[in-house]
Amino acid sequence: MSDGKREQWSSRLVFILAATGSAVGLGNIWKFPYITGENGGGAFVLIYLLCIASIGLPIMMAEIMLGRRGREDPVSTMKKLAKESGHSSAWGILGWLGVIAGFLILSYYSVIAGWAMAYVPKMASATFSGLNATQVDTVFSELVSNPMLLIFWHSLFLFLTMTIVAKGVRGGLEKAVTYLMPMLFILLIILIFYAMDTGYFMQGVHYLFNPDFSKISTDGVLSAMGHAFFTLSLGMGAIMVYGSYLPNKTSIAQASIAVAFMDTLVALLAGMIIFPIVFANSLETGAGPGLIFKTLPLAFGNMNYGTLFGTLFFVLLVFAAWTSSISLIEPAVTWVIKTFKISRLKASIITGFLVWLMGLMTVFSFNLASDFTISSVISTTHGEFVILKNATAFDLLDYLTSNIMLPLGGLMIAIYAGWLMKSQYSRAELDISIFWYRLWLFLVRYIAPVMVIVVFLNAMGIIAFIRTVVEA
Ligand code: PFF
């Protein structure tokens, strides 16, 4: 797909599958349930859904549109478009931000995908069969407390990712998503039946969909917004690169709606599977990053054909992570090729090695360096603002990328597409009726930027600080 040649996706469906392959990943099945659990459930889910509809969807349309109009890597695309509309080529910074964000995200994404890989042989050898919650917990703790094991799986996953990236992604990617995504979906449906059988299904659904706003903090709102960007792969140029291969006649609006819908569906299904299991086994909703590695093995270990389904499930989870990780690093690799004028193979090896090194920070934050934490709390007369609490290196990376870099990238995309790009261009690209175009323009001009800025300021305690000053 790359090397500067402007190939195009063979059909709209292929684009939708590839973009869905990027969107659906660990974010949906691993991260969504655990951050929902950490932020008290329903209210978080509601804010997340609101962010998907009012910020995520319009920004996804904007990002695909910029990609298709520029038809280059994110840095060059932004420079080219800025020039076209008579603006500063400093907009190339947006592409830069994306290259760095993708690099940082992959460094920890690969470690977690490594956990999923480690669970494949465990599942296949029926390690969890008949185990209770405490025993499953022990298996997980033994894995993450062993740095050498984590390094092994992290290396393997990254190797697989970089192999595909080195070959150029398109061929393999198209096939992987065409077959594997539907299979993952079918397995999720099977697991829903298991969750129904626990007797706690309604309790899980209630937890997910009954908002209790007393349980959500300003930082929770920031996490919900950051996650909307993360789960849709927005704000860092990944979807822009995919959009750059989109044929001109494809409807960007329809494709975006399809991708956002499928992504949200997978996340909600995962939640409806995990939480009934949590309640049925008196587990902690706020168990953090280990949540699915404790609940799902419990389910598989106690159901008919659990060994088979469990193995298949973790294989598919690894594939879902794989199709996402390729899109995470593609912007960085294309940038390295262009800047240093080296082959795709060399660029992949160098980038891969740097990501691997960076990944060690995450590996050690679960064992050797788990005590190295930082906290950042702002106290005002309107309350305490906890920006980070006992954050390990992994927490810090996750916070910096999901909660700051991606929303910032998204904000810039919205401002560019809504305010600076000539409307004749955006109208021509989007090709939707005037009503929908106006609605889109309203969302990217006002709603998305204002929401991102307010949530930012609020989570950083700045709004409370200003109130304190004004009222003094
Ligand atoms: N959307 C992916 C997930 O939910 O797992 C993660 C991701 C992929 C984020 C690509 C950003 C990105 F550009």
C-alpha cells in the first residue's frame, strides 16, 4: 500500500474493512471494559457514546476527507492542503504529532497484545479449566511479574507487525480483516450467550447503561473523550493514511458511519460479556488493565468447549490487535522512508527496534519498576483535581497519548477542516446533501473544538482555578 505509489482500495467494502481493522482492537475488548470499570460504569459509557457521535464521527469524516484530498503521508498531506487553501505549511506539525503518538501508543500496545498472545498457549493447554477467580488471578499475576516473559511476547508481536509493515500492508491486511473480523464477531456473540447464562446478565447491562453521574470525575470525562479518539483510531493520521487510498467516488459519510457503528458495537458487546462475569464471580470492576485477562479465562475455563473457543478467541484478539498496530506505525514508517530516503525494509527495522526499546518501559512498569510512580494533583477551593495518581510509566504513556495527543490532533483536524479549508473543497469531497453538510460543518466548527477544549481545561483544573480567581 505505500512506498509513495498511489494505490487505491479495490472497493468501498475493503476500505471499510481496513478502517474497521484499525479501529477494532485492544481498545474495544481490553481497554473499554477496564476504563469503564475504573470510572464507575453507565455515566462513563454515556459520555463515551456522546463523544463518538458528536466528536468522533464528524472528525473521522474530516480526517478521511483530508487524507483523500492530499493523497500523501500525513505530514505532506497537511502541508499540501494548507498551501492549496493559502495557509502556513506549519500545519505539517499535525502530521508530526501523529507520527509520535502512533509510535508511543504502539510501544505499550505491543506489550498488551503480547499478553493476549501469551494466553493462546495457556488456553490451548486448558490451563484455566475448572479454575476459580483467585487461581485465574494468580496465572495473570505470574505472567505480568515476569519481565523476561513479557519481553518475549512483546518482541514476537512487534516482529509480526513489522514484518507486515515491511512488506507493504495492503495485501495481507485486506485478507486478514475480511475473514477474521467476522469470526471475532461470531465469537463475541457466543460469549454473550455465556454471559446470559451466568444469571448476572441484567446486572451487567444495568451497570453499563444506567448512568450514575456521582461516580464520574472530570478526569473520567477526559478519559471518555480520549477513548473515543483512541478506539476510532483518530487524531494521529492513521485514518488519514487509509483515506488517502480511498477512491474518489466512495461516500466518506457512509463509510465513516459504518466504521464507527461496528467499532461501538464490538466495545458494547465486550462490556456486556465482561461485567456479568465480574458480578457473577464477585470480582472487582476496577481491576484495571488485567480485567479481561481475569474474567474471560474464567468464562472459558467453565464452559463447554471452552478450550477451543478460548484459544480461538485469543487468537482473534491478537489478529484484531495486529490490524490496529499496523495502522499505528504506518505513519511513522512512511515518514522515515521519506525523510531519510531509505528502503521500506530498513525503515521498518529501525522504527521497530525503537518501538521495542520504548516498550521496555511498559514491560518494567508491571514488575521491576512498578513502584516508580508519579502523581499530579491540583487543589483549588472547588475541589481537588487529580490529573495522575500513582501513575506508572505505562499509565503515563497511555494518559499522554489517549487523553492529550489524540484529542489535540483531533482538535487541529476539526479546526483545519471546519475553518480553514475552503468550503468548496470540503463540499466536493464529502458530496452530501446541504442539510447534512451544514450539520457536519456545525459539528466540526463548533461542537467538537469547544468540547475538546472545555474537557481539556476542566480536567486540568484550569476552569476551577479560574473560578477560584474570579470569585476571590
Ligand atoms: N483503534 C485501536 C484500538 O481500539 O485498539 C487503537 C489505535 C489504532 C489507535 C490506530 C490509534 C490508531 F491510529
